[in-house]
Amino acid sequence: MRISFRNCLFFILAQLPFYCISPVEIPVEGNLGTLVISGQISTVEGRTLIQIGRTAPDRLPYAVRGSTVLLIDHLENQIAMIEYDSGIYRLPGFQGVPGSLYHVEIILSTGAVYRSQPEMIPIENLPLELSYTFGEDQAVNADGATIRQKFISIYASTSLNNLKNIRIGYIVNETFMVSPTDFPDPFGSIPPPCFIDQKAEPNRIAQVSTRNITGSKIENILICKRNIDWTFLEKHYFTAYQTLLSEESFQYWSRVNTLANQTGSIFDTPPAQIRGNIQNLASPEETIWGYVQSVNETTERFVLYPYDFPFPIFFSNENCTYNPNRTEQYSQYCLNCLTMKNSTLQRPDWF
Amino acid sequence: MVLRGRNLMAACILVISTCLSIQAQDPWASATLLIVGKDTAQLAQRSNVIVTGTIRTRETGTPIAGASISVNGFKFFNYSDNNGRYILELPKGEYKVTVRHISTKTDYSRIKVLGSGVFDIELDEGVTSLESLTILARPIDANIQQSITGLTTLSTTEMKALPMLLGEVDIVKGIQLMPGVTSIGEGATGFNVRGGRSDQNLILLNEAPLFNTSHALGFVSSFSQEVVDNFDLYKGTIPAQYGGRASSVVSINTLNPKPEPWEYEGGIGPLTSRFTAKGVVREEKSALLISGRYAYPNWILKKVSNPDVNTSRTSFNDTYISYDHKINDGNKFKTFLYQSHDSFNWSDKFKYSWSNFLLQTSWVGFTNRKASPTVNLTYGQFKTTLVDPIEPTASQLQNCMRYLQLKSTLNYILNDFFTLTGGVESMFYFPNQEVKKGYGSNANLAPRSVLKNSGLENSAFINNEFTYKKFAFTLGIRASHYLQVGPDSVYHYTDGQPRTLQSVIDTTYYEQLKPIQSYGGLEPRAGIRYSITKNQSIKIGYNRMRQYIHQISNTTTATPVDSWIASDQYIPPQLSDSYSVGYFVNLNDNVWETSLEVFGRRMKNIIEYIDFAQLNANPHLETELISSVGRSYGLELLLRKLKGRWTGWVSYSYSQSQIRTPATTGTFSINSGAWFPSNFNKPHVFNAVWTKKGYKNGAFSIIATYSSGRPITAIESSYIVNGSVIPVYSLRNQYKIPDYVRIDISLTIGNVFKKINDSLILSIYNLLGRDNAYSVFYSRPSANYYIPKPYKLSVLGSALPSITYNFKISDK
């Protein structure tokens, strides 16, 4: 084969690297076992909760159980929250009152007392409209090949009702059902489905400050971008929460967002610790992570069925449907759907 | 600076070689007898007369520093100074003159001196020894004889011998191979000298300050190789004529166009091309140099499979125009214009551009060759635009720093042992307002303008160089004064509390040019050399520097679009005190040069930032800044081979650069007020450079470089709130990224085509293909894995080859 100079040149240039990203080991130490207290007091029933844990190496915090958690308003009225799950405290039937100041006081089993900074639930409540579109991205997979990835984008719009200088945050949760593989058995029993409720796009922290926005409406804020995968083979709910935040809470989430968007480029803001609003009353210098916020929330929800998509969705490998001719192994969640994160057998009322 | 060390060994060699030359063949036999001076009655009464002149290269007209001029053997002898000027005091008569320099062919002339007069000398480029490759633009024992510490000089010839990224000869990359100089990594703008920040380096292009010296995110420097003649890096003792920055000075000198036949040279590469033309405009009077460079990397970007890369676009260009006009033997006017522009669009995710503009006119006087005055008037501008096209807050941010500079310098050579440099300098900074406005179809963002500080910096300086027995001294003092003037709105904050928006108690508006705040003080400079023997010396140096203009950058490293701000009530001038001690030894007839330097520096009022500082279009910028102190110390070892078939050097530096925010700054102290390493702290740095001369101007070079990883702030644990993972970071800069290792090679093939003076340069940057970490960041959590994992970003992930063809065509 004749190799021309031009071909050689192209071969050399094709090797041109521009950047590459690869895993690296950064051994760390210290700052483990630090108390984490986080949660919110919400105007929506069932959305008020406090979570208590301690940081752990290379995993999420382990729960701190057996604490007394008191919700206190500006009139010093207090209600004890109930530990529903390990380190998770809820207040069934409670709805925060807009304009009221709330804080929580936590008494650990060791006797140490912690308190959050009082925050007022914003008085305003804004309507929420959702819309969505489908799209397709090009991406590079682990093998370096270019692949096409379909996705759904969810947008929020709201009227500002002549309100100035307000701060809004958005959270989108998804809820879907996973039906385990119904293998033939002599009793004809059908394994119960699991319901997974989780944040639809864990990385995204959608926020808007209206400080520099003119006009009476905010339109089409991208609040979630979710890749289409096998979880859409059955009906799939999206629930959006629009939360009006205090200035402090907004700043806290802005910083979380800054850290979440680090790409290692020269334009990255140097990372730093994010201080919350919790304090040890006896020892104010103790480091405590987390934030307890008071929010005024609006909720909207919609559902998608497989036939709602403008394109066919088919994921053979992830499909749990029993097929006697199937040669590949079934996924772990097809055998036991409770192995999935955030899964439960309890069907939500509205599902 | 006058190099007046009477190196006995060098003199002996010159005497011997001169004698040998005379025995073999009388080199003056063919020389025309030239008449110097006029035989006037007044002069006739004096026993001795003064002969002065400038020694230059014939090809480029560049003044040659450190050339030896000897008359009738060694009866009368001197060296040329940095501007190529020399002075001899000798009786009237007829003489044989020998002029030598290590980088040129020896010149033999015959002169008849009738009285005081001018005798300019032009030397042909070349090497004196056929067996050696020597690429020095300085006296070979300059490191021993100079009285100042930490001076590095490199010529374009030296830089051209080094393998460079994309085949571009790069001053900044060359500087980074010197001990005591580090950089964050590929793609980083600027460099760090002895623990100083990149904005603490004064970069002068023909005495005009430049705010940015890079193209393409720092991959290529702003200076084309056809334009640059040489540069000096002052990292130890800094002469008093330089000021305004706290760390170092890089003085870049461009070629002077000569009224000679036109020459054309250039280079063609896969990503950039450049072209330069220079020659006569009016015979013996005026000359012009025009140079341009243009980058066209987009055709390669489009071929990369990564969609982020193939949808990105970048380009840059620069232009340099210089015009010299000789009015008469005593007066010359010089004018130059420099502009550069960069633009970068990263996959429609962000865009930015920046541009430099310089226009300078100078008068150079030669009325009395002992005293040579120079006056420069310069207008400079550095403009940046940063675009965030992401809805709904798509915006663009524009900044523009402008200045006017007037600098007058008088260089006076009293005699062989005493030189005086004095002058005054004024810099007026008058930036445009910072503007943030909506971008593209997004009109929701209300335009916002923020006034930037204007200020006038005045300085007077005097620098004295003299020798006494085995000592040589550089003693200088610079008096600087800064006045911030309106228009500006000054916010007043509650005393004793951290400055926040909530603690603003009053606002004062100052109208145009109304004085607001002033600072000033003396800046002593000193360098002392003691010669132990003819090839050993000890030097000590001390500097005090004030810096009235600051780069505002809350990123890991300075970016090309960082803005600059002049001092104000809340941003006092940065102040540095630097100390250095060095021991210098040359071995084997100056073939080997060795040195050991130890340095220390203390800095005050350096700018640090609160966590998550908001710097863009912020009228309350002072609420985001913390005044800090810094310190750095270290040692530098250098072993360098200057002559022979191969040349090169090995250097090692150990250094520490640390910052502390005093507790008096209240709740915003960083790391609880303890010392912490700066972003660019790299304790161990090792460089090795090896160049071997080949056939027909060919050469082969290798560079090896190693440095410790720089500090980072790492994630120590994480927790979840509302489904979002919140990382818990360590204290600032408590960990470090992996070490950096790189090897580059370069092969130069001379005379590719017979009738053209040309060369082909093949180079491979990062030969090992090592994916050195530029930075470490953490993966975003996914549905399957919540804990952020560390990843390193390598700007260059594998070897980067390049081919560049250079040519030179002359009308001569």
C-alpha cells in the first residue's frame, strides 16, 4: 500500500489529543464522623422532614438514631417530630404557615443540643406550569464510540404576580414501577412490583433569582433532563416541586450547584466547604454540615406511558419479561426489585 | 547595565588567540582604514579622546551586549553594555581594533582617531569556534560578573533550539524551563516566579506593560519568534527602572528594523502560519518591520470525534508593526504597534475573547554617547468578553483596561566602572466600565454597568552600577506614588465588622479625576557581587516592590479573561520584600556554569477571595476579597553547559509558597487563619534540556521536566439533602494532584531547499503520551452511585506531534 505524505499527516493529526478525563486516586483523611443535619419545613403536607447522620468514608452518612427533634415556631410553639426511618424524622399532617418563622432543635442521645437558624416561610405562592419535550444528544461512551441518547426535558413556567426579588428552586422527582420477572412456578404466584421514588436528575439544581429579570413571567426554565431508559417501559410519573426560598437557602443551593458543576477546567470556581445553618448550642465552633430550610412549595405532576413517546422505546437487555428462550441472565432487579435504590413495595396513593 | 568584569582568563584567551591569529595571517591587512573624529584645536589640547559606538549584528541590527572590544592587543579594552554601547578612552592615533562576541564572527578593523567621535561596529552572525555550538546572547561569564541575582537571559536563537508545542517558539514556555519558574500546567495563562502570582510579573514589550501574554488558553505565547530578539527575566534583584509588580520582570525586546534590503521570513504549520517582512523605507533613514501570525485550528477540531470538541471553534491572530526613523546621528524616533486577538467557543456552552493593543512612540537620543536619553509614550488596552449562552440567564461580560504610560530614562556611562540610570515614569489607568448584559435572544437580563477604579501611578528612579576591587554593586531606589481618582462610588462599612452588603452605612460619589485615595513609598533595590576568584562569585540581593494594579481571578489559575483593577480604599497596593543569596561557579573555561541560589519573599496585601466569591459585575467587590499575607522560600540549583557540540542545562528547585489570612479579617479568614499552600505551590521542580548541533544548521533537542503536583481542595465525605448530593470539601488546598512528568523532542533539518534559507522542524510534545493531571474534579453523582469520585483532567492526553516549515528570503 502506498502511503502518501498527506495520509501520514492526517494520521498524525488524527492523534491530536485535546483533553482526556480518567479516574485518579486522591487519598483523603479526616473530617469523618461529622454530624449532618438537613431537611425542610414545608407548606405541603408530608414534605416536612429532618434527617440526621454522621459522615462516613466513601459512602453516604450513617444514620443517627434516637434523637429528639422539636419543630419550633416564632411563638415558641413546639411539636416533636417522629422517627419514621433510621435517622429520618417526619411530622404527619403538618403544613407550614407562610410568614411564620420556624427552626428545629435536636437533642442527640448523648445530650448534645443543636439548633437551626430560624427561617421564615415566604409568604408568596406562585403557580407552576410544566411542559416537556423530547430530544436526542450525541455522547461518547466508555469505548470512545459516539452514541445517540434520547432524553426528555421538563420545563417550568410561572407568573411572578408582580413580585420582585424572589428566589425559586425546583426539584423534580420521578416515580416508576418495576415488575420483577414472573418465572413459572407451580403456584402461579406473581411477584409484587416495586415502586421507586427518587430525584429524576440527581445533578441538577434548578434555581432562578428574579433580581435581574424584567417581565411578569418566567418561562421555560429547564428543571430536569432525563435520559430515556428501560424505566420508561411502564408508566412513569414526574413530580415537580417549585419552592420559594429564603436568601440564605438560595445561597446555600447556589453553592451546591457550583460544586456540582465542576469540570476541572480553568474556569471552575475553587471548591470550598459549604457551611449550613445548624449550631451546637454548647459548643458553637463545632462543625456541623447540612441546612434546614423553610419553604413555600407548589406541586405539579404528570405521567408518561410508553405510547406517549414520539419514538419506539425498546430495551431488550433490561426487560424483565419472562422469555423461555432468553440466553442472557436477568438483571438483579428482575429477580428482586427491592435491590434497587429508593424502592418500596408500597404503592403511592396517586400511582 | 554595563558588563565590566575584567575576566583575566577570558582576556588571556583573547590575547593568545589574537597572537595566534596574527602569526597565521594578519586579519587587519584587508581592513580599510576608517577615520574617527575631527582633529580640532580644542581636542588637540587634550591628551586622550573618547571613542564610543554601538556594536550590532549586521543581519538584524540587534545591539550586542557583552562584546569585547580590544585596541592594539589589550592596550585598551572594554565590553559593550546591554544596549550594545561601548566607550573607550585612548590617545589620538592609528589602531587595530578587534571585536569579539561568542555568538558572532570576530571583526577586525583599522581606525585612525583624530578626535572624540563615534565608531559603530557591525558583526556577522556565526560562531567563533567551528567545533562548538554556542547560542548565548550574553557574555559567557555573565553569571559570575553580574552584580544582580536571579537574572536569566535567553535569545531567540536559544529558544529556537528548544522543542516546543506545535512548533511555535514560545518565550513563556522557555521561561518555565528556568529554575524558580513554574506554571499550573498546559493551558494555563501566565507563570509563577519564586512563589509569586502570575499577575505579579511585569511583562514588558519594549518597556510597554502587557496584561496578557498568551494565545489559545495559554498554549501559545503572544510573541512571534520573528519579532522577538531576546528577553531578560529578573527574578532576584530588580533594577530600579522597573516597578509596579511584586514578583518579577520580564523585559522582551523586539528586533529593530534596519534600513537595509528587504527580507521576508515566515513559517507554515498545521495550525498556525506567520509571515514577517522588514527592510528599508528611506535609505539610511528609516526602516519598517511588519509581522503577522494567524491560527486556523478549526479544521482539526471538526475531525475530532468528541462532540464537545468538534462543535468548538477557536482562532487567534497577532500583528506587529515597527517603524524606525533616524533623524540624524543624534536622534531617532521609533514607533511600534502591537495587537492580538483570541476567540474561543466551547461547544456553545461558553464563549470568550480577549485582545491586546499597544501603540508606542519613542525618542532615542545619541547626542552624547556617554548619556543616552530615551522617552516612551505608550497607549495600552486589554479587552475581554466572556459569554454565558445558557438560558435563561444568558449574558455577556465585558471588561477593558486602558492605560497611558510616559517613561523617560537617561542612561549615563561615567566611565568603565560607573553607570547611572535615572528617570521618571507615569502610568494612568482609566478602564472602561464593566458591563454585563443579556446575550442572544435572551433579553430578560437587565444591563448592568460597574465603575472600575481609575488611578495615576507616578515613579522616579535612579539606579547605580559600579565596581570596587572585587565587589560590584547595583544600588537603586524607586519612589512611587499612586492616586486613585474618580469617577467612583465608595461604599462605607460599619467599623469592626466584616464587609458585607448588610454592613454598608454610607456611599460617597467622587466625580471625574477627583482624588479619592493615595498610597506610596520608597522601594530600595540592591545587588552586591563579591568575586572569590575569576570564576567564582557570591551575590546577595534585596528588593522592595509595590504593585498598584491587581488581577481579579477566583479560579484555580489565572484565565485569559480575568479582569484587572487598580488599587482603591479597600484594595491597598501589594508589597513584597525579596531576599536572595547566590553562589556561582564556572568550570572548564566557562564551558560549565553552575549556581546555587537561595531566596525568600514576604508579601503583604495580596488578594484572596472568600469562598464562592462573586466577582463579575459586582459593585461591592471589596465584600468578596480578603487582604492576605504571603511568604515563599526555596533554593535553586543550575548546572549548564554553554559550549561544545552539545549544550543544555539541568535545574532543580525546591520552594514553598504559602498564604495566610490574618484573624483580624473576622469571620472570613481562610483555614482558620493558618498558613496554607498557594494554588501553584510545587515544592520540587526538575528540568533538563539537551541540544545537539547537527549537519547544516540542523539540531536535535530533548526536554525533560518533572514537578510535584499542585495543591487542591478535595472531597472528604458527602451527604444528601432533597435528593442532591452535597460534597464536604477539605480545608483549602490540603491535598495535591499527581506529579507532572513530560518529555519533548525536536529535530531541526536545515537547508531543505537549496536556494532558500529554510528549515523543517519536527517535534513531539509529551513524547511519553503521559496524561498529566491539569486538575482534579469530582464526578457528578448518578442514580447508581451517589458518592462523587475523583477524576483528573489532562489537557494533553497523549503525544502531540507537529511539523513546521520556516523560511527566509532576502533581497540582499
